[in-house]
Amino acid sequence: MGFSTIAIHAGNEPDIATGAVSVPIYQTSTYAQEALGKHKGFEYARTQNPTRSALETNIAALENAKFGFAFASGMSAIDAVLKLVRAGEHVILGDNTYGGTFRLFSKILSNYGVEFDLADTTDIPNLERAFKPNTKMVFVETPTNPVMSVTDLKAVSDLAHANGATVVCDNTFMSPYFQQPLNFGVDIVVHSTTKYLNGHSDSVGGFVALNDEKDAEWIGFVQNGIGAILSPFDSFLVLRGTKTLAVRMDAHDKNGRVVANFLAEHPKVLKVYYPGLVSHPQHELAKRQQSGFGGMVAFETGSLSNAKSVLETVKLCILGESLGGVESLISHPATMTHASVPQETREKLGITDGLVRISVGIEDVEDIIADIDQALK
Ligand code: P1T
């Protein structure tokens, strides 16, 4: 079956009790038992909820995964996956990830004996040098937030597996519509469903998709044991969001390409980060690994005052954190999403004070361009 058919039907069976075509919001904390230990498979809503189960079936199918788990946020999904790592074990973390992911490692997990090193995962020989005897996991984001570096998922998976490590990919920027990491040998996919999967900037959530039965059993145990579950209402919203994922991603991609090309030609813009541009260092890899380039574009304005003036002069684009909604959002990574990354690391990666990030929405592209153009002027 095709992607959109799966998106619309997987997990979306008509409701058994009523025939409702949209999976109902099962807003309940518990379930009546007919007799002691006799129930319909639902005991307590932290453990099981039909709306959440429907979403879990849906996104797992979109990622071509056997198992899926919905979490309260992207960060709680990532944290659950990191619970596969024990004290004394080592993780290689891509050197450019969402700032919150870096913060989870540097400020939280490090207190519990989890070792980690940053590595440029776009450079495979460099990644190879980062392995240690106790390396248990390689965690990558591709394309990265915000400088859009692309990592070769097959090469990383082959290398990690040869070293006995599990590979995790944060697929938030591409969504399963443009990239299915498990197909390249990646073991676990994580998402912030807050972004493209939900797509309407009205829910915070996260997801873990994987094939390994033993790891899935542990992630399910962690999901219930820690309890950072996605609510029934949020599950409903994301389930509604994924039905239109394909059409939205096509529209984001179409507008993203136009905006990136416009910026690349603009005299006030020093550099554009977008894998769809021929000038992008991993353009050929992106073409092989992704079926689109998406709607995330970053560009260098040269200084904090230039960036500030663009960010504060846009009228249509909304200045704010987050991405992947239907509306265009504009942000300043250095002081917003990546403020927790040390300045020296930020600058090395290109996350300068002059860098501006746009989550290109699906408005009429002429209006987006006109807005950015007047702000740049
Ligand atoms: O916000 P939350 O749902 O917890 O997701 C965290 C997260 C994980 N992975 C990636 C690639 C992300 O971009 C994010 C969140 N990012 C933003 C809020 C942002 O504006 O970049």
C-alpha cells in the first residue's frame, strides 16, 4: 500500500462500539473489570489507551516499524530510548542536534553515569575514531537542527553494528514521508510529533519506532513505568495530523525549495543551509536518502543586529520556537533552540549570532517570499 493509504487507514479502524470513523478520544483514566482479573485488555490508562494505541499503530506503520510508542514530548521519547543505556556505557552523539537533546546528555544523563562524546557523523572516518570499547549507542539527527547537515544512515548503521552499537535517528525534520531510517539499517527512530507529524502547532508529543522485540519490550516497560505518555486528546490530534502528512510535506517541500533558492540569490544573505541546494555539501547523499528536502531552511545574515532586524521585521512569519506547522515560523537558534549549546561549539557548527532559521509553512509562497524580502531590506 502507498504512504497516504497507510497514513489514513493504519490504526484508524472504525470504532467497535459505535462505528465512529474517527478514532474517539477515550478520555478515561481506568476501565471497568467484569470480574477480578477479567477485562477487555485495558486496565489503567497509563498502561493502555485505545486512542494512543491507534496512533502507535499508525506511526509505526509509517516508519515501517513493528513497534511504536507515543510519549508526552519529543524529549521524553528520546529520554526513554536513552534508558536502553546503563551507567558506565558510552554514547556517540551527533555534534549538531536540537539543543534540548544536547542538554539531556550534558546536564541530566551525565549525572547518572552515562558517558557521551560528540562527533561529526557526516564524516564516517571521524565517527569511526569516536568508538570506545563501551560504546553502546550512536544517536544522530539528519538533517540536523538547525544547520541541515546530512548523515549517511546506511554507513553509520554498518559501522555501529560492526562495533556492537545501536543506532538511533531523530527523524523529526524529514518525517517518515521523506525518510524512513529503519530501511537503511537504523535500529530506532525517534520523533518530536510536535512538529510535522501533528503539523498544526497545537500539540506537544514524541514517538519511538523500532523493530527489535527485546528493545521494544523495554521501551514499553519504560513508557508505563515512568509514565510520560501522550494524552488521549493529543493522540487524537496527531492521528488527525498524519492523515494529511503527505500533502502537507509536499507543500512544505515545494515552498522550502523556493524560499531556499530565493535566499541563495539574495545579496543580503551570506550563506544558506538547505540540502536541496546543489551547493549543499551533502546534496547528493540527501537526494539518495530522502525523497524530498522539506521545509527547514537556515541562513546567515552576518551579525546579531542583522538577524534581530530580520526576526523583528517579518510580519507574516511568526517569531517563535518550534517548526513543522502549517504556518511559517522564524527563529534565532543561538539564543532560542540552541542556547544550551556552549558558544564555542555553536560557532564551530555555524550556529552563529547571525543565523536565522525558518520553518517554511504552506502559505502561498509568494507571500512568504515577500515577507522575508521586506524584512531583509
Ligand atoms: O519539543 P519536543 O516535542 O520535546 O521535541 C524535542 C525535539 C526533538 N528533536 C528535534 C529534532 C527537535 O527539533 C525538537 C524540538 N525542537 C524545537 C522546539 C525547535 O524549535 O527546534
